[in-house]
Amino acid sequence: MPKLIVQKFGGSSVANVERIQKVARRVVGYKNKGYNIVVVVSALGDTTDELIELAGQITSDPSEREMDMLLSTGEQISVALLAMAIHKLGKEAISFTGGQVGIMTDGNYTKARITRIEADNIREQLKKGRIVIVAGFQGVSSNQDITTLGRGGSDLTAVALATALQANECEIYTDVEGIYTTDPRIEPKARMIKAITFDEMLEMASLGAQVMQPRSIEVAKKFNMPLHVRSSFSQKSGTVILKEVTRMEDALITGITLNRNEAKITVCDVPDRPGGAAKLFKELSLNGVSVDMIVQNVSHTRKTDISFTVAKTNAHKAIKVTKKAAARIGAGDIILDENIARVGVVGIGMKSHPGVAAKMFDTLAQNRINIEMISTSDISISCIIQKKFAEKAVRSLHKNFGLG
Ligand code: ASP
Ligand code: MG
């Protein structure tokens, strides 16, 4: 049996005809080496954003079913064009939608979860020697509706297919060379990380590193499917994401993250009795607002403030819901701050080494940056600070933790 490789190409890798042809040449190169290949592609360039924008011109409240119907078309364009480009190179290739290859999902439009993958179709085509091209980001629900898997969902398609087909390799091609110690646009001294664990990558992605969709890493971790993130514009080897990494030097921290897409909401003077937080956060969740960090202090005055962060895109909805809930629980003012940023340090090394928090806070203090909220997990610490200090914070943390 030839080795099976799943290769995913992101939107920037197929942004125009020239790039599609380049992808085709790369895929054919692997085919010529004797691999069986399943290719997953995203929509061309910014197509998905453009489609969202188009819908926005018609209604501010589109039906989610129709949104999925609309957005899934982006990936259909890419698969067909890539198949044609491969045909041009004299190889057999066939494109499919998610539904056609049996990517079954639940009925949660715009953020569906994959429930099962049939993939018989793919196996059959591979047997015939064809390169199989699958539209990323989409599936089909049990009542035959097209669903999408959340923004960046082509990563998930690739990982899920690699798992279902028991692929030997899963490559994620993107427009950067791999995973960096921090965003190189902010810190030019950022280094590419050769190998990183699923847990670290998951943490980096959820704290704002935008290279991969967090859900796809969860699935890769669950099924122990190593991923290889690399650039479609070069031959460099990129970053491997896997279960365990042996590092020569005992680095305390693997990466520094930054997220500027959150907003902070503070509810003042919440009466200190059971049920207040429950009512507030239940209301938020019922309205589909997911909450990230939450901070509430002990009260010495029978009243306390609760602060939490939400995605900036959800801030206005969150404020509306919070106002209603606050009135019901007898809380005071509500403050919205959209000028915040979250900086984080991530590293499996902190499990066995104390002092990471102290060093992080000290670095921020040296730069006279005030910490507004703190959150920790066993391999990360993150702080909410004012946005204007974000880049400075990232650069000094990068330096002080010896990542440069
Ligand atoms: N085209 C979709 C998006 O932009 C899916 C993806 O790119 O992975 O979110
Ligand atoms: Mg995309």
C-alpha cells in the first residue's frame, strides 16, 4: 500500500490562478513520488469574508442555514479549479464537496461538529490512482443540509479526514513558514519552532495564534495525528505538532501570544449572594455569547465587581444581555472596554519550573504596564492589559523569556 498523505492548502495558498497552479505542481510532485494524496482546500483568498459581506448587504440577521449554503460555495470553487489545474499537468484528479465524501455533521449551522466520516468514496477513488480533492470547512447534516465547521474549518476537515483514513501524514500548508515563538510582524526576532506539543499548540491557538483552528488541534490530539505546518511558498520543513517533544535545552516558555480581539465587560456592585453569577452567565450563554476570562473578587462590602471578556464581535450583544441580567440581579453600572489586549506565555516547561508568573508580571511591571486581569492554565498564563501596550509587552516577554 502506498503511503497516504493529506495536504491542506489555506485560502492564501490558492488566492489566484498562479497559486492554484503552484499548488497543483506541488501535489503532482508528491504523486510522482508514489504517495496516495487527499487534498483539502479553503476558499480562494478572502472569498469567505467577501461572501459574509455580501450577505450583510442584504440583511443584518441572515438565516444560519442560508449562510452555510452561501459560504460553502467558496470552497467548491477552489476544489474544481485545483482539479482542472492538476488535469492540465496530466494527472487524474477528482473534486468533491464535504457532503459527497460523507462528512456528516450535527445540525448546528455555522459551527457544526463532525459526527462521522464515511469516506468510502475517497478510498475508491484513491484505488483508481486519482488525486482526491475535498472542499474544506463543510459537511452535511442528517437532513441533507449543507453545514460549515466554523471559521478556519478547513483545518478540521483535513485533520478529520487524515484520522478517518488513517493517513501516514497530515500537512497543513499556509502562508507562513510554520509556528513562531511569537508573531514575527510584532517581534522580528521571533523564531520558528521546529516541534511543539498538541497541548502547547492548542493553548497558543486559543490565546490568539492564528495559524491553526483550535478545534482541529483538539481532534489531532484526541486521535494522536501528528500535523506538519509549513509554507506553500517554500520548500522549508516547517513545524511539527505532536504528542511529546524532547527539547535539548529546557526552555521554560515555548511561545508568546497576543489577542487584540477581545473586549472586557465589568458589572459593578453585584450583590454578594448565591446565584448572581449563575444568572448572568446563563443569560449570556442562552444568547450564544461565549465568555472567555472571568474575574470576581471576594467581597468585603456585600457587593462585588465581576469582569469578563468576550470576542469583540460579540461585545454589543453581550452588553445588551448583561444590562438585562444586571437589572434582574440588582447590580450597578456596566462598563465596556474595547481597548484591551491579552498577552500570554505558553510552555509545557512551566509545569516543572516555578517562577513563570513572577517573571511575567515583573516584565510587565518593568515596562510600567498595568495588569487588569490574570488567567492561568497548567501550561499558560495570560494577562489583560491596555491595548496600546500590547506590542511592547510581547517584545519584552519574548526577550525576557529568552526566546529571541
Ligand atoms: N474559508 C473558510 C474561512 O475562511 C474556512 C477556512 O479557510 O479554513 O474561514
Ligand atoms: Mg480562510
